[in-house]
Amino acid sequence: MPTVSALDHVRDLGRFVSASPSSFHATAEAARRLSAAGFKQLDERQEWPKEAGSYFVIRHGALLAWLLPATAGPRTGFNIFGAHTDSPSFKLKPKSTTGRFGWLQAGVEVYGGPLLNSWLDRELCLAGRLVLLDGSTVLAQTTPLLRFPQLAVHLDRSVNEGFKLDRQYQMNPIWGLGDPSEADLLAVLAESAGVQAAQVAGYDVVLADTQQPEVFGADQAFFASGRLDNLSSVHAGVQALIELADTTENAGSESEAPIAVLAAFDHEEVGSGSTSGASGPILADILARISASLGAGSEDWHRALASSWCLSADAGHAVHPNYADRHDPANHPQLNAGPLLKINANQRYATDAEGAALVARLARQENIPYQEFVSNNDIPCGSTIGPLTATRLGIRTIDVGVPLLSMHSAREMSGVQDPLWLSQLGRAFFAATTGR
């Protein structure tokens, strides 16, 4: 596969993000890329093939893809690159058409933990899935349609002295003019998908910023985009797995090759408790079926898990120059200095000494820089799918990710170099047979 520059990679990441305004669009875009690379989509309701190959499964807003080498047996371990497809946003409520005083507004519910103020005065679209009366599903995405308008400073002279938004009463975007009783936001959404509103029986729809991703800064050092948490990791994993599949096809499989798995879960931003989330059964289900197709019994299954690793990839924090006191005094991750190795004594991240050593070996092998991240003791640490995966399956797990500023903003910021390094680390991890 041709060598890709960091700038080419991040621009492709921008195209991936633009095609992925919702978790359902993200899985569709990942599936499109995997299919183009020769991966075959499987249906969980049907019998799966037992021969070696490259496969993927979609469950709602989650996608799992894997490379099954010809040399795999009942006890072959898994190298799992974990990520998540969802991002903080606002989800469309039932009875979505609201409004007053001649304005048409949308009823939305806060999804996850967005920086509310970052969503103000932006042109937003609606995106997600519509489930029709016949049970079929279609993806929908409107053109720029909605906006959360700020109150003018003339009407709130104290706004710059302290600012707090009421989630229920002040986070209601406008999308038109007229009488709400005579308008139907769902009809606009359905039209974008080429269906009639009367056909729509259910929907999972979020708001997304429509501003295009952009490279900027001195020497084109920075990258701004929505949903980098965590589409930067999903994109890295997809590209790494495609590259590995291409390399394996051209060079053949090694006798000890693990089963490389990309696990892109949904609902991480709201706790992962769903059929397609990391706290749900999806990963265990897929891994068990893969092992069963290789003839694994109970003993083989547990030995395969004991030989497995998970690299949990989720965006992390770069040091903010205006808020350095919010970071650990001795650990100041920079943009364009490499992916983060995320460590937490209270197991909010799953990295331990064995995992840190494996990352060190892979980084040295591939000449990839990386940086350690720990939280300030006075500020609660976030978490990832890493500890959930380790807890559910007992798989050794490492937490990594691209450093960001403005995390959970409608428009986040990374370095141009780091996303490529994360993908290269993922590629090396997929193929790793050391430290097993």
C-alpha cells in the first residue's frame, strides 16, 4: 500500500467525519470503505463462513470487522482495536416540532456531555436513521437547517461575567418561521431520505455541525473538525485494518498471526449500556462466534481470550496553555508529539505496566512517538470503553488516543500529525505477536 503523508491522512479523516454526522452514518461509511477493500458483510441471523477472509458486521450504530487468517485455530487470540462511533450532541425528541412567537423550533434532548456554548450560532443539520412501518431502515441527513441563536449582549449586559445555559429552556434550536401546528420537522427529515413522513415509525436522529473540517495554523500544524472524539479513532482503526488486509493478501499470513478485530461501539458518550455499546454483549457475541467457527470449545475459548489484547482508542486531552493548572503538573501532552498512552491509578483507563511495555515495543518498532497522560488529582478522570472491555471479557487492555483541545466542543482541534501515528500504531498492534 502506498505511503500516506500526515496531511493526506488528516484530510481523509475530514472526509470520513463529513460522511459521518451520526453513529449510523459512521458505520455506513466504515462499511463502504471496508467493502471497497474486499471485506464481506455478514448477517448475525445467518450462518457464517468458516474459511479465512475479511468480514464485518453492523449492529445498529456499531461495527465489528475482522481478519481471519488461514492459520487461525481454536485457541488463536484476538488483537482488538476498540473505538466508538458516537459523539456528544443533541438528540431529536418525540413531538419534535415546537415553537412560539412565530418561530419554528425543534425539541431536542442533550446527548452525552457537549460543551453547550460551542453549539451556539452554528448552522446545524439533522442526521440519523429512520425506521419505516415495514421495518426497513434508511439514513437521513438534512442540509443546514437549525441554529441555537445567542441572546444579544445588549439584552444581557452581564453575559461576559458569567454564562450558564438552561438545557431545557434555552437549548431549543430554531429551524423556520410559521405556526408549529401547521409545520412538521419530521417531514423535512423524511424528505431528505426520499420517504414520506407517514412511513416513519421511529427515528434515532441527532444534530451535527455542518462546517467542513479544516487544516489551519502556522505550517498547517492543526486540524479542526466536529466529532474527532471519537471518529479520529474509528478512522484510524478502519484504515489500519484495510492496510493490514492488503499486506496480508500480498505477503501471506504468519503462523502465529492473531485475529485482528476492529470494534467500533455506539453509545460510549452515554455510558455504553446498550446492545451496541461496550457494556453490552456485542463484542463477546462476535468473538465467540469467530472462535466457534474455528472449532473452539469452552477450554479453547478461554485460552484464546487469555492470549488476546484490546487497544482502546479514544481521544484525550492536550495541555491547554490558558488552563495549565487543570492538568497534571509533570505531564503536559502536546499536539503533534504522538498519541497518548492513557494511565489512571483508579482504573478509569485500563493501561497497566504490561500494556505500557507493549506500546513501547510497538512504538520503537515503528518509530512512532507517543506521550503519557495522567489526570490532575483534583479533577475527576473520564473513562473509555477500555475498562469495560477488560471487565466484561478479562482481556488485557491498553488505553490510547489522539490528544485534543476543545474536547466535546461542536468543533474540536487536533494536530495534523497525531491521527496518522495512531493509525500506524493500530496497524502494528493488529499484527503484533509479541507480548502475548
